[in-house]
Amino acid sequence: MADTECMAEFDLTTGHAHTFTSCDLSDEELERFLMGCVMDKAELSRMEEHLAHCPACTKRAEWLADYICTMKEAQRLLAVGQVKSLN
């Protein structure tokens, strides 16, 4: 785990994240963690430990969790025909 803090700036109006980080957790790793796809116990432990001590990564994880929920809900609504695809 990196000893230095992450710094992230989020534009909630566009959903774009500008991350300036010296941490060792990438957005892809956070996504895998949030979706329950980290199977290696050592890797999972490392990620949990990092998130417990890094407020910036915790904030990124919260933002990504909201994004994942939004995308899952949009997919569900498309599947049941409550919204139409833009295509």
C-alpha cells in the first residue's frame, strides 16, 4: 500500500473524475472490488486496508458505486421496456 494520499477531483455534473494519485488502487481495481469480483484473499485484504485509510480512494469508491448502481438500473429499465434505447 502506498504511504501517500490520493487526490481526486470530481465533476458531478459531467461524471468525469480527474484523479491525481500516488495510490496503488486503479479505477479498474475499485470497480472489480465493488462488483465483488476480487477472489484473491490477499488482494481483497490489501484493498480493504487501503480503503480504510485513504479518504480519497474511499470517495472514488463511493462515486463508482453510485455509477454502477445507476448503470444497473438503466439496464434493468431497458430490459423491461420502461425506457427506449437511443439507438
